[in-house]
Amino acid sequence: MKTMFEQVRANKNQSYLLMAFFIVVVGVLGAILGLVWGNVYVGLFISMFISLFYTVFSYYGGDKMILLMTGSKPVAKEQYPYLYNTVEGLALAAGVPSPQAYVIDDSALNAFATGRDPKHASITVTSGLLKVMDRQELEGVVAHEMSHIKNYDIRFMMLTTVLVGLVTLLSDFILRSMWYSRGSRDRGRGGGQAQAILLLVGLLFAVLAPVIGQLMRLAISRQREYLADANAVVLTRYPPGLAGALEKIKNDPDPLVDNANKATAHLFISSPFRKTKSFLSSFFSTHPPVEERIKRIMEL
């Protein structure tokens, strides 16, 4: 397993590679859109401009977008004093600036962290989690999210959320343009057949691009969750705290977080959807099995 410093360095490098990769993908999608419109360069220029703007926007404003999407509300110390003090205390123990605390008004038991770096981070928990968890269990959950912040997981997860959404939207726009712009296929000199082949390839890429983006999201989750669990135990010095919290989360009769969606699911400490048992759901899960996480925690 990588050391803490190696993981932080790897997460930073992967964040930059992720941005570069998505810019390239969007550029290819833009060229395909240009074929549909009859001018590759116009489509390429427009898509690259949008991708650069969107990447910068996601880097500096993606966390605010995620907090808005999930219905997270900032809380003051007077509202939730123990949550506030727990976040401050564990931030001090982790050696990072204290993140802003947020709460989602939802009965499900869940939590997540987001932000571009430890100086611009936040931790969100559901109101249901605050009601059900005891002191040690809440500390375990917050320590898990604090570990994501310290490891710079939050930047990589945030950028993935926003940029996968961009690829999906652009792919959908291309497919719609192909449907309504049939005349563009016959433009150009003697290029009718070649144009049709390129458009067919473009159509295939536009269909597969969102799938590729979703698979990339899976690359974030499982090992990072195990690492955050281990680091949380280091912070709290009490494995049963996080293990007990995960046990309660696993047995939550209604784990659905109302404002969660597929774009933000991997941010949460556990899947924010209702449990389904199938090969596909397990294969595409953004989280490792809770039972395995508890087992590893208790072995530390």
C-alpha cells in the first residue's frame, strides 16, 4: 500500500492527467460535432473552448456545484456544536485547515467531503446520520472524510464528477445534432462515402464516451475508500468507531439520499442508493463491500 505522501502526490498528478484526458476527449467529440455541422475546425474550436472554460470552472467552482446539487446547507456551531467541534478537532489532528461543516436534511445515513484542496474543503453529513450515530461513530465517519481531504481525494473525485457530466452532455448534443442534421453528410467534394464512415465512427464514439467516463469514475473509488478507512483509524485510534458506523450504515432500512445521483454517488462514504443484488450492480459499484471494509478496519 502506498504511503500517505505517495498517495497525496499520486492524487495530485492524477488530477492533472484527468483534466488533460477529458480535454482531449472533448476535443475529439468537438471534431465529430464539426463533421455533423460540415466544418471540423468550427466544432473543434468551440468544443475545446468550452472544455477549457468548463475545466477551470469545475476546478474553482465544482465543489459549490456539488453542494448545491446535494442540497447541503452550511451549519453554525450553535446549531450542531458536537459536529462542529468534531470537525475542528480531527482537522487539527490531521494537520489540515478546518473544513466547513454542512448538513443534508435527509433520514439516510451518509456523508461526503468535497473541495479542490484542504484549504477549500467541506464535510457534509445527513441529519439522519447525526441522529443515529453515537460519539465514537460520528468521529469515525468524520475522520474518514477528513482523510479524503488530507489525501487530496476530494479534488480528483470532484473533477471526475463535473467532467464526466460534461462528456455526457456533449455526447448527447452530438447525437441530437446527427438526428436533425442529415444534410451535413453529403457536404464536401467526393467525400460522401468517407463522410458517412467518419460519421458512423463518430456516432459510435459519442455513444461510448459517457460509458468510458463512468468506468473512469470506478477507478477512483475502492482503493481510496480502503485507504481513507485506514487513515481514519489512525486519526481516531479507535477502530470500533468507524466499524460501528459502517455497520449501522449497512443496516440502514432506507439508504436512499434524495438529492444524490449517479454523478455524485462516489463522493459518499457508502452508496446513497437503495441496495440491489446483481452482478452488474456489484461490478459498477463505486464502493467496496461494507462487510469487507469492516473486516479490514477491525484487523488494523
